[in-house]
Amino acid sequence: MHPARPEPRLVKVLIIDDSPVMRRIVRHALHQAGLEGHDCDEAEDGRRALEWIEQRSYDLILSDWNMPHMTGIELLETLHASGKRIPFCFVTSDVTPAMRERASAAGAHAFVTKPFTPASIAAALRGVLG
């Protein structure tokens, strides 16, 4: 008799973008990249994301940089200051060296540049998700 394989662990992901279409594209890209077994919540800005983070624990946050009310970098800096260390990746179209430096100082793990493919999102997240 073979030992039972453990059930794969459900990865909890928070997708943050002010565009509902982009949130759907990110979710679809995760699926297309073969990152099955994930449970996704969505938020339209950093302020709403903080509300989700107070209610649930997450294994990964995928966030746009520019959003109303609270930007992605403001969210990351708030989480970092509060001691929360959730793997955090930016999904954004504008990436400058200054942005990378600021994000790295705040604890960002990766950048996915728009437009992206399922392969590029999988490659960026490989080191984060193991």
C-alpha cells in the first residue's frame, strides 16, 4: 500500500488593483501559469486591502503601484512598519530604479511588469512561492 499524498496547501492571494479588468487578468494569468490551488481575494486600493489583511491571512500579495486612496507602495510601507511580512509583489507598468529601490527597502519580493504573460508571472513568483 502506498502512503497517502498530502493535500496541496491552498495558497491565499490578495490581488490589488483599481481596475477590475486587471484584477481578472492577474487571476487568469495565475491559473494559466499553473499556479493552481490558490484562493484569491481582490481589493481596489491599498486601504481596502488593509481591511482584508485584518480579516484574513495571506501567503502572497500582488499589487499595482498607482491607485487612489492608498497606493501599493504606501500599503507595503504600512505593512512593513506594522511588522507584517507577507510576500509582496508589484504588478505595474512603470518601474524605475527609484521605485525598485523604495520597494526593496520596504520589503517587496518581486516586480511583474505589465503587460505580462503567464510565463513571466510564474517566473517572478517562483522564488516567492517556492
